Amino acid sequence: MERYDIAVIGTGPAGVSAAITAKVRGKKLILFGSRHLSEKVEKAHSILNYPGLPNVSGAELANAYRMQLDSLDIPITEKQVTAVYAMGDYFAIQTPDDMVESTAVILAAGVVTSKALPGEDAFLGRGVSYCATCDAHFYRGKTVAVLGYSEQACREADFLAETCEKVLYFPAAPHEVQVNGRVEVVREKPAAILGDRQARTLETKSGKRFDVDGIFILRASVAPDKLVPGLAVEDNHIQVDLQMRTNLRGCFACGDAAGPPYQYIKAAGQGNVAALSAVAYLAEQK
Ligand SMILES: Cc1cc2nc3c(=O)[nH]c(=O)nc-3n(C[C@H](O)[C@H](O)[C@H](O)COP(=O)(O)OP(=O)(O)OC[C@H]3O[C@@H](n4cnc5c(N)ncnc54)[C@H](O)[C@@H]3O)c2cc1C
């Protein structure tokens, strides 16, 4: 399998900055995210505190980032990373349809604001999954609920419908819902997951209960310690030192993911530090 030097997860200011520095330092790089870069950049009306770009709009800033990535020939791999596993001297990075390897990884996935549902943590791996590709085969011929938080989740629900007997799609956050005819859309807000040794029931805010064999929770971003098993996290932020090192050797974090203040320039600055630390780590490995 092809192995990258550095994998950057996230295309906000932190990830873009990390990718630029990694590329300038000549590293073999993969950047996961979206061509839209980051909603938090795109949606800002006017930004007054970004040095060198007075009163720039978020859309203009995103455009400048895209142009810089293009000019440095840094492609964006438009895939959601579903898990990162520390394998010793490298990391295995899982996406919905494949796995890549990288010696170092930089987490720049922003901050996760949505809280886990009651029952979600307790039943994770026991009927609750975050990855359709990884776990669909457990539910062949069975009934599953998909809690979808983005359009990408609709594609995952379509995929599950190829394997499962019945797929119930609950739009858990506002997004355009377009699923194929084999997926049933249920416009109820998920409230809790109930079960015994295994998740068995999804309860909604209106008090309705849906008996299912499995529940796929497909958020646009996953809590960092769920994304990377073993990662040290405090108050939902990844613990880092001043070099942006996490508790896992070879794994770095930057931007909102690494804690407040939530600011573009702080995210971009930390992305730069994280990339330089990853470069130093790669040199140590040799
Ligand atoms: C409306 C608004 C206005 C703001 N105005 C200002 C301002 O004027 N000045 C200022 O300094 N700050 C401002 N901020 C704060 C600023 O937006 C954030 O601090 C900044 O965007 C953080 O950058 P980041 O790169 O850490 O994360 P983000 O910008 O949140 O980017 C995270 C990226 O990671 C991607 N991602 C997440 N999970 C995964 C995954 N599993 N796989 C692949 N990709 C993933 C996301 O899609 C996204 O591209 C504003 C925020 C908002 C919402």
C-alpha cells in the first residue's frame, strides 16, 4: 500500500496552512477535506483580524486558500476520514471506501459541537457505528437506522440499502435529503439509544420508538477521541503541547480542534507549527 509522509485531515485554515508548509518542505502529502474548504470560512461576512487581508470576506479568503493550494499542486482528497489508527511507526487512515497509510498525521478537523446522544457511547461497537463501509456487512438482511447530519450521510444510507433489509433515515441536522427509493426517510429528531447488551431501539424527541438491529450515526465531524482511538482529549479538545504534538507519537493537532481561541490566524499559525513538527518527526524516524 502507498504510504504518505504526512496526512492532513481538514481543509480549514489549520489544515490548509499545514498542507502548504508540508508541501513547501517537500513531503509526500495527502490532504483530506472538501473543495469548499470549511463552512466556517465560507460563511464569514467580513473578517477584520486577518493580517495582510483587511476586511476580507470568508468567500474571498477561501478562494485565496484554494488558489494557493492549486498553485502548489496540492490536491484535496474529498473524503471524510472515519477513523485513524496508530499502528506503531505509521497511521492507518480509514475513509468510507478505502484505507491509506501515513507516517505522520495532522488533525485539523475543527471543533465538534454536537454532543453524543444518550446511549451512544455505551453502545458504540455494540449496535452503534460511525462507519457504513466498515460495518454494513454485520447488518445483512437486517433493519438499521441512519442518523444523518449531512448530504454525505445520504450516500452512506443508499450504500447500506444495498445490504440491509430496511434502512430508516433520520435527518438529524438540516441538509438536503436525497436518498434512493429503498431508504425510508423518517422526519423525527433522534433523542436516545436504548438496549440491553446491544442497541435495540432508537427513541425520538416526540417519544416514538423504532426497533432496529443497528444505528449508524454519520456526523460531518466525529469527536476527536472517537476518530483516533487512544487520543488524549479534554473538554472535547485534543491535548497538545506548544509543538502541537498529541500524546500519540507522530500525531499532531491544530486549529479549533486543539482548543480556543477559535480564530483563523491562530488556526493557520498552529497548522504551520504542526507541519514543521511533523517534518522534524519524519527526520527522527530516519
Ligand atoms: C460565521 C463565523 C465567523 C467567524 N469569523 C471569524 C473572524 O472574523 N475572525 C476569526 O479569527 N475567526 C472567525 N471565526 C472562527 C473561525 O472560523 C475558526 O476559528 C476557524 O475556521 C478554525 O479553523 P480550523 O481549520 O481549525 O477548523 P475549520 O475551519 O472548522 O475546518 C475544519 C475542516 O475539517 C474538515 N473535517 C472535519 N472532520 C473531517 C473528517 N473526519 N475528515 C475530513 N475532513 C474533516 C471540515 O470539513 C473542515 O473543512 C468565525 C467562525 C464563524 C462560524
